Amino acid sequence: MVGRCERRSGPVAVRAAGPVEGEDDRDDEERAWIARCRAGDRAAFRPLVTRYARMVHGVIGRLAPQADVDDLAQQTFLAAFEHLDQYREAARFSTWLCQIAVNKVRDEHRAERRRPELSGDDDYDVRYEQGPEDQAVGREQGQRLTAALAQLGAGDRELLVLKYVMEEGFETVAEILGTSVGAAKVRALRARERLRQILNGGGTHGGRD
């Protein structure tokens, strides 16, 4: 599968490896937006927010309470904008953004409280409104999966969301979570078994935080 941290509508689908049509143009467009941001054009960041708002909500929505999703997405994009000089184009922008989103959720879990409201010129509208298709397809399954994931430890939840919900490759998952590919694969096997037991009515089987 192509390592791209982007959520798909409806049930998880398997994607074949290989080049994606138009991907080079898409990357060139992103590089141009990023270059303009670094040169001081704040408005150039808005297309990046529009492109990745759905993805960021997809990651955070499986890792944090729904009441916190918009706030954490806001924090994710603000952090990306403020630290854009740290982004290295050898990595996909989407992967870097996923890493920030996961870290923001971790920070929220540690703090156990919401950060103050953010406002001002950098207060981008990052809300993602689901369309009719998103609402109709897989709603019940999605709710059941989210409830089951909530019973796992934070570490297992992050890994499963990135690998099987966001459809990332193990190399990208390991990069985002700061672990080795081998360790990610072992943890994924164990976490999937815990999740299977929960979905089959086996109750909570705590994972790694």
C-alpha cells in the first residue's frame, strides 16, 4: 500500500502499491504552498488545511473524545504552521502532520485538561463536515470500532488507528510513533488480538500506554 496518512470514506479498503496518477503534481503544489508559507505568506497555509482537515480529524477522532477533536485539530495545524521550518521534504507532509496530531492527543491525555481557546489571525477553520455518504456508510461499524478502541491502551490505539484505519505502512507507522518497524509489527499483532477479544465481547484487555 502507498504510505499516505489519509482517511478513506466508508469501510477500510486495500490499495495497491505503485505510483498514484497526479501525485507528482500534488507534491509540487504542496511544495509551492510550503515555500510561500516559509516566505511569509500566511494565506498559503490555508490550502494545506483544506487538503488535510479530513485526515487530521480521522486520526484524532479515533484517539480522543469527540468533544476534543476540533480543538486538537486546531492545535495540530497551528503547531504545523509555527514549526514549518522543521519540516523536511524527504518525508511526506501528511506523515509529518499525522505525527503532530498524535503528539497533540498524547499531550492532551497527559494534561487531562483542555488548552485555552486559540484565536487571532492564525485561527484557521479546521472543521470537517461529513457528507451524506460518510454518514450513511459504515456508521454503525465505525461507532462500534471507536468504542472498542477506547478500551485499549493509548499506545495500542495509536498503532491500530494509523495502520488499519488510516491504512499506513509499517514504515510510516514506526516513523510517526518513534519506534522500529519490527516492534510496530509485533505490537500490532498483540493489539489486534486485544481488539478482536473486545469486539467479540471479551471486555477490556489493557494495552500499552
